[in-house]
Amino acid sequence: MTDPLFILDTTHDDTPLNSDELHTGWNLTLPDAVRRHATQAMRLGDGDALQLSDGNGLRVRATLLDARQGVAQVVEVGREPRPMTRLALIQALAKTGHDEQAIDMATQIGVDAVIPWQAERSIAKWKEGRSDRKWHQTLASATEQSRRAWMPELGECVTSKQVLAICRRASVHGDLVIVLHQDATTTWGGIEGDIAALSQRCLDDGRERTISVVVGPEGGISDHEIAQFAGAGARVCVLGSTIMRASSAGPVALSLLSRALGRFA
């Protein structure tokens, strides 16, 4: 079984990864929250292996020397590069936690950025200081679950007008925005060529580009929003013949993208 991974919050003073001079053989003391999670929830003991990350590509493999005191010895230190073709999920706020379910699964699949969206038909409302804290906790937990060294970036909650601006910028900078809509006439197969072309451009010139997936709320994306996004260059497509929940449409699309980009190879 893969060693459990724990995300360390490097913004706090008690986090031992503030230095770039971490080396194999060093001993470090885990923050109290990580120590409790590792020893009480995960039942790790002396001699057990674990991984630590700052959520920004750093992966530290370590062995617990003293589980009670939270002392671990560094076995290996490395940094993982960001993918050249990045995946973003623009997820409309949805009731009964469907939006949080979506970003949890998207993180496990490998999404690189998450942007909450207050759509015209969103019943749920974004509450500063509360919603962003819950979404951040969801992303951190899913990052640990999936043993990722990169935690998805959490963007600020955007309006439909701001999503429109994202679509326009994508057209200018060579990115791609895919809007999932049940009434679209273009199927997923109809945009696979665009996905392959973008990926190839990233390989050719070494420049990062982003493919963003836009998912609406329970009531769907309004005709007005669809018309604006499409007019700004977004590709509007349907995923199969069934209607998916707000919690599942994004993860399904991200899975297809990950396969097309070779992330599942």
C-alpha cells in the first residue's frame, strides 16, 4: 500500500518545511495536527513510513522514529514539476454538497485548479470565510487521499460575467474552455481534436496552457450564459445521452481529459 501523505501548512510557524535545505537523514518534528492525524487516525507507529508535502510539488518521504513525540527522519526529498497542460474545473455552486463532492472527486482525478462559480441558477450562495474554508479543507483532504504532491489551486468565487472574461482570455492566450451542456449539439468526440492540438502546442513551445471545464448547477446553465460563453470562444458539448448531476459531470469530463493527455498511461 502507498505510504500515507500529509499536507503541511507552510504558512504556520510550526511547520518544518519552511527551509529549502531539507536533506536525507535529517530529523523533523511533525506539527501537532499532523502528528495526531498520523498516530490516532491512521494508527501509524514507530518505524512506519509516511510522506509529507507542502502542496506545491514538494514530496518528502520519511520514517517515524518516535510516533508519540512526532519525530520523523527524512528518507528522500524531491520536487515534482507542474504539468504543462493544466486542468481547471469551474464548478457552479450547488446545493446539498454536490459542489464539494465534485471538487473532491476532481482532486482525486488530478485537477490543477478549482474555481467556484455563482451561476445565475445557483441556489447555494458563497459565504466568504466559510465556504472558501470548507472548499479548501475538501481539496486538502482529497489531496492527501490521492497522495498528490500538488494541491489544486482554489480560485476566488466568480460571477458569470467573470467566467465570460475567462473564456475571452482563453481565446487570446491559446487556452481551451469546455462548457458542459445537456442541449449541446457537439459531442465530446467533436472536441477531442482541439484537446490534442492544445497538448501538442504545449510540447512544441514548452508553454503552459489550461483546459477549463465549466459545470452548471442543478438547474443547468441558462441559455443567456451559454450564448455568451460560446460567443466568447468556449466549446459547448454534451457528455453522452444521460443527464449527470452537478457532482459527477465535471469529474467525468476531467477523467476523459486525463486519459486524452496521457495522465492515466
